[in-house]
Amino acid sequence: MSAVAQESEPVATTATPIVAESNVPPPVQHTGLETLVSDIVDDFKAFPRRESTWVILGLGGAAAVAVHPADSSVNRHLASSGWADNFWAPGHIIGGPVMYGVPIALYLGGRYVWSPAADQSQTNKWSHLGLDLIRAELEEEAIVQTLKFTVRRTRPDGTPYSFPSGHAAATFALAAVLERHLGYRLAWPTLVIATYVGTSRLHDNVHYLSDVVFGAAIGTATGWTVVGRHGRSSYAFVPTPVPGGFGLMVWRKENP
């Protein structure tokens, strides 16, 4: 596709292509339960095939190994009483019921309450966001539980099982999906909340620092898998010579 600027005489011009990348995932055709099931299956297939998965898990694993010697001392310093108990108390609620309730609320609200699509298909940005969040949370939970029963690391308080932190994975998965849908500015508060939740698990003496670090990596990797499967489109306006002037050719590249 090109838009031609006609000139009386040829115009010599040099220009650098301007590239703009869309940060918002393209709309989906369906957000029904059948789509949810098929997408989750595809997510699990895509998870080990994505280069970003192994980069994130590799960095998270290296960080977990690095902080492992300090696990016990960090818990001793953070596990205190008094005002700190009240400050960290909401952490297990935010990282548990809230993180799993928000995706469902957005999904159901998008389909049945807020701004239905023009074609009345119940598919819009909110049901799409909710669907992606549900997919990310289900995927990270399956990975977390598999690792918990494989590694079987005892929690600091003596109960099973510690590694990795499911609360950290859930909150960082949510942050990764929100970053793609809403942008960095609205995702930053979620990252702060995710860090707070992870730290609260240390104060509660139910996780080690290495559990939280690797849980965060799992959540980020699963969130990126879900939103990454939408693909991104890069656009460039490329000056193109034409008889009597020049044109601007729109070039698009689909990124997997």
C-alpha cells in the first residue's frame, strides 16, 4: 500500500524509515470457554519453545542459587512481630485469593457487564485481558505445583512444600500480562505489589528468598508466553521512488 505525493518535478530526498511497534495485543475473535481450553493447551506447547522462557528461567535460577546461602538469615531478619505483622498481613490474601479472583472478575465482567463488542460477541478488551490472565495463572500454577511435589523442599516453618513460591509466581504473571495490555505505566504498580507479596511470604516464614526469586521468574515467563503468542506487528514507512515524485510504502512484519 502506498500514498503518492505528486510533485511537478522529481524530488530527491533521503529519509530514515520510521518504525513504530504496537504494544497492545491485537483483538481476538473469541473468548469463550472452548477458546480458553484450546489456548491453554497451545500455551503449554509454546512455553518450552520460546527463547525468552529459558532466558527468564535461567536468570531466575541463577539468582535463586546466588541468594540461597542467605535464605535462613533473611527469614530471621524479616520474621518479626508488632507493627510489621500488620504491615505484611495482606500479602497472603493479595497473592492468593485476589490474584486468582481478579482474572475471573475481568473475564466475566468483560463478557457480561462492561462494554460489549459491537457485534455482541461478548469479546472485547476486558474479556480478552481476563482470558489472558486466567491462562497465565493456570499455567504458572501447574508449573509451580509440579515443581513443589518434585523438589519437595520443606518450608521454613516445617510444612510442605516451599519451592517455588506460588504467590510470587501468581503476582508476577499478572504483572507480565498487564504490561502488554495496559503498558509499562500501569504495570509498575503491579510489580511493586508483586514484590510486596513475595517479601510478605518471607516475613510469614513460609518461603525462602530463593523460593520467591524463582517463583517470580516462573510467573514472568508464563505471562510472557501468553501475551507473546499474540504476536507483535512492526510497521515502517519506507520512502519509495515513483515516476514524478516519491511514495511512502507501509511495511509490516509479523513477529512470532
